[in-house]
Amino acid sequence: MRTRFSAALALSLGLCSTTLLAQAPAAAYPAKPIRAIVPFAPGSATDQIGRAFAQKMSENLGQPVVVENRAGVSGMLGAEAVAKSAPDGYTILVGTNSTNAALKSLMKKLPYDQDTAFAPIAFLGSVPLIVAINNDVPAKNLREFVALAKAKPGSITFAHASASQRVSSEMLSSMAGVQMTHVPYKAGPAAMTDLIGGQVNMFTADFAVMLPQVKGGKVRGLAVTSMQRAPAVPELPTVNEALGLKDYELIAYFALFAPAGTPPEIINRLNRAANAAASDKDLLERFSALGFETAPGTPQALAERTRVETAKWAKAIREARIEPE
């Protein structure tokens, strides 16, 4: 009996130890710095917003959240790095509509399954875009610019460095009935430099990249891509207003994702930290002037939003007649 009791006690202690060991990583999380991969270049909207959230989340988590830029292929390179990382909560993606909704329809083949490679963490926020042209283009408004493009099919160029930038411009081209030539860039700031310099005629980009240049007179803002005018630039009409359309709208958004298989308790810990950052007064004041709107929510809410947005972007890409590359 003593032998059986000793064996049972040993088994019980072993099971307890195993359980404690299994729970330890999650209970102690985070025990070291977290790497947040931004799949776009420094200075981009994703970079600016990602760094602001990383700083606030670091304060909440008690560990540094270190931003690492991995730009290229409309965010695919950075997304791939996260998709193939260990699901331990120490590598996360500052994702966007490009990486987690549109790429599936823009690329013939991705090096990961966009629908299953990521675990949603938290929605960060959204922002409209501004359609702008080089100051030397002889058009004072969007209607005049469209007329210019119609008069010279294919001669007008537009820059893009992300899916939202390309799709917004292709949608505009398709709905306005004009032909423009797209010029891809690795990073939004580089595209902006060429717009200012006149190497490209048009660029549609988020407020973080575009608004300072419009306000500074470096480029000419023509319209915003939202359904309503933006308080930050109330003088700019919507694309619908400017061209007499009804259904043009394109909003860029930002969210956090982890590799699939990341433990739920770690996802929830990151979600709480991200939601706290999304409600931070300093962060809101910094980005509200850029049209950025936060919407704290659950991982499940982000999963549903991702599903809806993927279908929405697939439709927009199809209607804009963009062929997968």
C-alpha cells in the first residue's frame, strides 16, 4: 500500500509540476522584449502609428515593444516574417488592410495562407486617404485632373507603395473612366518625394504621409477618399462630391496580429495593452488631426472585421480590374 501511495503521490506531483510548467510562460508573459514588425518603411503611416502604439503598450506590458521595419511587396515580406515566427507572443505584426485583406487578391500566390496564418489581436484604428497631384500639373481640382487624364490616355502616372494606395487610385481611374499608368514604390515617403519632384503626377496616401505636404503647399490636395469631408482638411471635397459619384470610398486601417497558434491568454494580454493604448489621451490627440479614429475591441471582433474586409477588398480589386501579380 505504501508503494502504491508513493507512486500515486509522485504521479500527482509530476502532473502538478507539468501543469505549472505549462502555465508558467503565459503567467510570466512578457518576460522579454516583444518584436513588432512593421511591414512598411520608416515614416509611413503604419510606422508612425505602430511606433506610437508600441510605446504605450510597452508601458502597460512592462517590457519594451521594439519596432522592426521590413518593407516590400505591399507589406508581404513583413507579414511573411511574422507568419513563420514562433507563436509565443514575442513577434507580432502591425498589420493593415494591405497585409491582412487585400494581398490575397493582389497576388497570384502568397508564401503563407492569409486566412489561417495569423491570430487576430486588436484593431488599432482607421484613416482616410488624400488624392494629391504635383503642383505643376495643370489642374486645380479633381474634375479638371480627370479631364486631363481623359485627354491623354495612359500618359498620367500615379504612385503607390501599398495596396490601399494602389487600389484607391485604380478605383478612381475605373469609376472616372480614365486610363492612368501605375508606378510602384517600395515606400510611401519615396513616392511622396517623387510626387513633389514631378516624377509622378498623382499619389493617393494616408493623412500621416500626405497632410503635411498639402498643408505646406508642396503638393496640391484634390479630394479625400472617405464618404464625409475630413475635419483636418474641410476644404477638400470627397471624391464622390468632386466627381458626382455615389459609391467611392476607401479607408485604410491598422491592426495587430500574431502567428497562428499563439496561446489565447497571450493574445488577450496583448489585446488589453493595445486597447489601453487606443484609449490613451496623448495618442488620440497626436493622431486625431490626421483623421485617425480608434475602435478598441476584442480579438474576435477583429477576426470578423478581417473576414468582411477581405471580401470587400476582393470586390474593389476585381471592379478596379487589377490583375493579380
